Amino acid sequence: MADKWMCDCCHVNEAIGAASSGYIPYSFAWCRTCLQHPVHPEPEWVLSYLYYEVGDHGKGLVPDDQLPGTFKDDRYWTWREWADWAATQPDPPRETEDEVVQAGMDRHG
């Protein structure tokens, strides 16, 4: 029996299809719950990329209400909740562009 195609955002529900991100040039498998959730969740690594790589620890980005949320620790987080949490964490190691591309290829084949 084939494995279920799981949502790339919550990793809980079965995906219903693929759709592109509104923030980066990438497509993900989405479940109905994540697609319809008001925080407009994206996989957590997208928030990390926006926070550390695009913005300076979240500074210099569009207003919070225009940024995605995510699914983490069994619940949906708004951008502000996630950014406030990220501010309490050590900065992750910097990855090269090649490492980011390879990680995406490893995740999605």
C-alpha cells in the first residue's frame, strides 16, 4: 500500500493537492485545513527564511498581517507569535544557497 501524501505545512493531514507559496518560488503539498486557515500557514522553514534571510530578524518586511503563519507544536501560529518565539532562540547556522536548494531537493525528491 502506498504512503499517504501528507501536508508539507502541518505534517498531520493528508494533502489534497499542491499549490505555490505566496512568499517564495516553491510549491507545497497542502491539506484542506491549512489551505483554509486564516493565518495562511506556510512550512516553518519559510518563516525562518523570511525572518533571518530576507528580513533582519523580522525587520524590514511587509506588515505582520501580510506575512504567513505556520503550524508548530500542534497548533497554528501567527507570524507575530512565531517571530516573538524566534527572537528567544539562537540564530541558526547560515546556509549557502546551494545547501538550501539541496535541502529542498532532498525533502521533495
